[in-house]
Amino acid sequence: MPPEFAGLLREVSVLALPAIFAITLHEAAHGYVALRCGDDTALRMGRVTFNPLRHIDLLGTVIMPLLLFFATGFLFGYAKPVPVNFSRLNHPRRDMVWVALAGPAVNVLLLIVSALLFYVVPYLPRIFQQWFFENLQYSVAFNFILAAFNMIPLPPLDGGRVAVGILPDALAFPLARMERYGLLILISVLILVPLIGAHYQEDWNLFGHVVNGPVNWILSAISKLTGVG
């Protein structure tokens, strides 16, 4: 295998594996909690599964991450939303909140597990240590970003669903009506604004500035606690 191809394959693996786990478990959690709350729509459509192919979205899992990475150096993506029929939930408004929280909660759990696994790195065969270490770094970063991003209170993000579920009707209904524009707003903030900034040689990567600091602090704290780095 040519060294250039081997290097590219390695780099893709340390980026792709954490992303696949983070996105797949995030979406599967939504479907599982919806099922527990009375709606089997996701189960009937084969979405309560750890098979990543069932969750891949062409725009969010492939095109947008590539555009973001090459335009800003910032990696982010999302999967195909799990279908939930909120009217079939046992307590629609309350259960909608639990279904929405399930995805970010799994990402926080994965972040914690990844952080604990840093303690395992020194005991691995030396040939695998650096590769595994980088996987864990990306897992911590990606799961933090995915949890933080999804808790932005804008439908159709999970934070928007939570806000609609807990806010009084006077605020919840107008927020729910914004869902049709939510994806357009997100694409504008994540892709178009940084691209426009790059055109004027300015760094307008707003979300990246917000999350980079906390991610770097978490990685630094983990490195100090585990002695790995």
C-alpha cells in the first residue's frame, strides 16, 4: 500500500469512527426512548438500530461535513432524523422532551466513556497507542460538539424540541412554527457565514469559536488527569 494512501486511510479512520459512533447512537437513542414512550414508528422503519447505514443523511453526514472541514477546518455533521409520531406518545408534550434529550444525553455518556478510556492507552501495544489516542480525542470533541449543537433552542434541533415542550404556549407555538426555517438558518450560520468571512479574509466561524474553548479545556483536563498526551 502506498504511504500516501495509508496515511489518508489512517486519518479518515480517526475522524470517521468517532463520528459514526456519535451520530448512530444519538439517533438510535431517540428511537429507543420514543418506543419506550409509546411510539413504535422508528422501530417499524428500522431506525432503532446501531447500523450506521440506516442513519446516514447525504447532506448532513457527507456533504456538509466535507464543506465545513475544507472551508473552515471545523468538522460537524448530523444524521437522518429519526421519525417520531409525537401524537402516539403516551404524554406527547412531556415525552417529546425526553425523546429530544435522549440523543444529547448519549453523546455526553460517550464523551465520559471516551475520557475514561484514556487510562487504557498506556497499556495497549505501542503500535496502536497513538491511533487509539487520536480516536478518543476526536470522540471527546465530536460528542461534545454534537451535544452542544443539538441543544441550541431552535427546531428541528433537540434543544428546540425541549424548549417547545417546556415553554408556555405563548412562546412554544411561535417557536414550533420556526421549524420549517430551522435547517436554512443552521446551514447559513454553519456554512454560508464562514464562507463569506473567508472571502473577506475574516474568521466568521461563530459556532467553532464558541465550542473550541470548552473542547480544548476538556482535552487538557483529561490529559492532566490521565497523564496521557
